[in-house]
Amino acid sequence: MIRRLTEEDHHQCLSLLTPYAAENLFIIGDIEAFGYDQPFQKLWGDFSENGELRAVLLKYEKNYIPFAPGEFDAKSIGEIISSDTEFIMMSGLKHVTSQIQPHISHSCRSSRELFYAKCDSVSQLALNQLDHVQIATLQDLDKIHTLHQEIDEFETGETVEEKKRNQEKGVSRTYYIEEDGKPISAASTAAENSESAMVVGVCTMHAYKRKGYATQCTSKLCYDVLSEGKVLCLFYDNPEAGTIYKRIGFQDIEKWMMISFETQSVIA
């Protein structure tokens, strides 16, 4: 049985999601930030015959994220998504989305498959020579933004104002290394919640690459976040980047899918 979730379901919902905190970074974060009933956010739960919650479906704006650790009613979840004429994307773990997609009536426009990895231990972090790794203040974010803009392969639509707002909210933090008065390498978190955080924005200026700076920034960042009892996760599609992350303790969870769909016009 599938029904809308409310605040009364909060404990049962988190009991399902929290053991998979890295996998549910977005769902947990959005629940903590916005709850169960907003114009732009809703949640559904799939319950077994004995009333046990076995799957959660989050709608945020026009994007749906499903999660289930085991068997669930993929057909009914697909029907809920299909009934939304304005939805444009489903994202989530491949073993979940692959079961739902055949039951979505909207035509698929495109899909992207990324590696999804997590780190829950400090044992492999490179924790030597980290004295020069600094924690960015709000005042430092202007020069961090400049660093991002100076790196050709770095892609972000985030403005410096958004960086500052997210850091003030506590959903983002940045660590960096500076030489000659300017940042030359950095790593950040995004979408932090009480259980997990995503590593993003790992970068180094071209002239300073292959000196271990990005690894040092990421290791210091991960150490501090893990010390707070959170787990870390990240996306990557570059095998070279994957090798670096695995060296400091990240392990692949599975593939993360981002599937875009055509909208359906409403028939009057």
C-alpha cells in the first residue's frame, strides 16, 4: 500500500533511511529542511501488508527520488510519478530506478549514469602535512569563487552569494590551500544534513596539480565531517578521480541515475 507520508510517519521514515545515510543524502536533507508537506515537496511511503515501511518516494519541485533497500511496489510508484504531468526527472540508485522506469508513462529524453561512492571511516585519509589546509570563512568565499572560475574544467552554476548563503545555513563548508595570497586548491561539502554530507568542488589550479593538494584538502574536510558522526558521499564519472577518492577510503555504493523525461501536455 502506498500513501502520502506525514509528520506522524517521521520516526518510521528515518528508521528506514538513516542506516543508508549516504544513499539518502538528498531525501534526509530535504525532510530536515522542509518537512512532509510543502507546495514544492511531498513524500510517499510504500508499506508492506504488515504495515512496515519498505520504500520512500520524495518529490522536490519537478524531480522524484525513490529509495528502497529491498522489495517494493515499483509499479505503483511509477504510476504516482506518471500522474504528475509536470515532472521532468527521476534520480536515484540504479537498482531502484531501473525497477520503476518501465512503469513511467512519460517518454525518456536522456539519462546519465554516475558512480556513487561513500566514506565512513578516517582510516585511509591522508592526514599528514595538513597544517596549511585552511577552513574558509564567509569572507574567503569570494576568492574561492574566483578559483573555481579560473579552472576551465570546473563546472558550477553556483554564485558567490549562494555559496555564502549555503555556508551560513550549515549545509556547506570549504577547505582550501593558499599560495602567494590566493587559493590554489579546494574541496567543499554540499547538502549537509544531520547524518551525511556530499563532497563537491574538489579542484586544483593546473600549475599546482600532482602535488597532493586536492587530496590534502579533501582528507582534512572528510576527517572533520566524519568526526561529527556523519558519513560522506560523492559522485564521479572520471576514473582518474575515482582512483584518488578510493585511495583515501571512498568505496563505490553503486551507480546513480539521472533520468530526464518529456513533459506531457494536459488534455482539456
